Amino acid sequence: IRDRVIASSASGRTIQTVKAAEVARKCGSKIISVTNESKTKLAQISDINISLACKKPVGLSPSKTTTTTLLVHFLISLGLNELIYKSEPNLVMDLESSLEFIKKNIVHIETEASKLASNFTSSNIFHFIGGGPNYGTALIAAAKLKELNLGHTEGNELEDFCHAQILTINKDDVAFLIMPNGKSYKRAKELLLGLNKIGVYP
């Protein structure tokens, strides 16, 4: 078996992740773990351990370790693409140069985001909705908000939401639609109009 399994857990002790890695190892797969500590069960059963070493990661929100883990996954994928498909290495340079772009955008939207957040201080239910790859963004966004405010927060796939969850939503809920230009934009716009009719704050 030439399978390689990448198992990620900031603590290195997440039960489901450790168990999955153990099963994969018994099946003959090589295990690569991504953890924030090297002296953990997951790291010890792995053939290779990538230690993040994020300082003071413990708190309501583990966003530091989550973001770093995503970066590690991206770099591994990028490395494989270069080795297998001989793709251009310019993506690494693009990633490095994007840091300044991200900083400028945070400064640009910080005031507006704070004003927007003040409208939701009494809200208890939040929905993040995205189609295609934006579904992943919706899941991560929902998880981050859940970690910060401990409220009822859900990440939803666009089409699933249109056929199911929309039946349970009410005007006191808050819905975040992730709808950049793309294949799911038209459908997201239709949902936006539907939410407006219900009176949900979109």
C-alpha cells in the first residue's frame, strides 16, 4: 500500500483523529501528522510529524493553529503539484505577497465590520451559507464564530439550505451568504431574495 494519510489535530489528542490514524496505520498507510505539540499520541504513532509550535494557542478560538494547519496543507499540496505535474512555483510567491493584501483588507473593512457586528449583539442563531468551494468557507466561518460567541451557529451548503434549512429559519436569525462571482452566484442571489421576503437579516 502506497497510501499516505495526513492527520491534523492541534492538540494531537483528538480521539477521532487518533483512532482514524491508528486504523490507517494498521492498513499499511504511512501517517503524516500536523500537530501543535510533538509529544502527543498522534505525533508518536506517525511516521512524520509536522509541529506547528504556535505560541499560546489555547483559548476560546484556536484560529492561530487552524490557520497555520491550512497553510501546511496548502504547502504540501503545492509541493506535490510541483513534483507530479511540474506546475509553476509562482504560487508560493503569490502566497507570500498576499500577506500585505490581507493586512490592507483587514484595515479597510475593520470599521464597517465592527458596525455590522453591533447589529447582531442580541442574535442567537447564525447561518453561514456557501455553494461549491464556498461551502468549505461557510463551515470554517461558522466554526470560528461558534468558538468566539458560543452561540448556535451553522455552516450550510447552498442547495441543501434552499431545500431544507430555509424551512426552519425565522426573521430573528442572521444569515451570511458567501457569494463571489462564480457558478453558484445566481442561485445565491435567488436565496438572498427569498431571505429578504422572510425578513431575515442577510
